[in-house]
Amino acid sequence: MSCLFPVAIFIALAISKMIAMPGLHRYDFLLIVCILMQVVMYKTGLETKDELKVISLFHIIGLGLELFKVHMGSWSYPEVAWTKIYGVPLYSGFMYASVASYLCQAWRRFDLTLVHWPRYSLSVPLAIAIYMNFFSHHYIYDFRWVLSGLLFLVFFKTVVHFKVGKKIYQMPIFLSFVLVGFFIWIAENITTFYGAWTYPNQNETWQLVHLGKISSWFLLVIISVIIVADLKHVKQKITKQE
């Protein structure tokens, strides 16, 4: 259930890959599906208003990254569409939003509690530095491994408690970052197979996404968790004050 939105995107990708829709470009169809899915989830109560705001924020953040990366040739969207800006279809932002949707859903369904979460003065600048490195590494040194080392130091003591049924389990947050990043890499292989986007080495024929991409998703997941966690902490403080 936490993966409901990502699964809907997978299904739409598979259907649009196998069935041509006269008068409707594939990327435009995917955008319509993503918007309708968000409307349904919100109207049925599967998604709260605050969660919808977070997902919208991720759509904007992701779209900004997509515009830059496509411009730099990191990947491409070769198919035509009406809803394309500078080579980037608008549905692509929902790929990042789907990660946020999963985090918000999992947080609520597993009743997550974070223990020893770092101060805002550490987590927020680190998230900004990670996001900026996705852009700056095209021009200067790639600091991903330096940032990963800092992340380990900052989140070394942080543990996530989660409930399955009536039993509560715990896991080091750093391990959860790695695991979610790995499973997103698996999802990325599925989505590129169905033509969600294309890496340069996949132009002629589909190939497995390079294992190095796991580190990119690992860092992106950390940005996502930091944003969601800090926003929830701020929300809790405001609620207590009221």
C-alpha cells in the first residue's frame, strides 16, 4: 500500500509501452495518469493534505534536477509530447514525487519514530549540499563519497523504530537509506526497460543500469527522508503549541 503510487506509474508505463493510443502521446498519457492518481489518493483519504504538499514540493525539486541533467546529457526522453519543456516531460517530476509518496505512506502505516535525529543545523545544510552536488559535479570534483562519509558521522546514532502488526522493530537509519536506494535502483531498471527515460548506453538497446547509480539514489533518498522528517518535526511542534 505504501508503494501504491509508484506501482500505478509502473502499470501505466507497461500499458503505454504495449498499447499505442491514437491522438495521445505516451508522455502526455503518463502525466494524466499521475495527476489522476494523486487526485484519487487525496479524495479517498489515502493521502493527506500535508502529504500532498510534500509530494508537490518533490515534484518541483525533481523537475529542476531533470531540466539540468537532460541539458547536460546525463539521460534523455526521446519520445515526442505536448507536455515537454526543454526536452523534459512534466510527468518526470512525479518519479521523484513517487519516492516522497512512499516515504509519507510508510511513515504513517509503519508508525515510524526516529531516535537521535540530528539537529536542523546539521541535517538541512547536508541535504542542500547533497542536492547541489548533483549539479556541481559536472563542473568540479564529485563530493558524493565525502558527503556519504559526513552522512555516516551525522546519522551514526540515528535509529528508526517501525511497527509491523503489534510488534515494534528497529533499524539503523543509515542501513534503511542504503536499502531504499537499492530498491529504487531495481525500480529504475524496470522503468528504463519500459522507456520512462533513456541513458546514453541504452540508446541502441536496453542495458542494466550501472551499479554506480545506487549511490545516486542513496543520496537522493537521504534528501527525501531529511525533508519529510524535518517537515513532520516542524508540524509536531506547531501542533503542540496550538
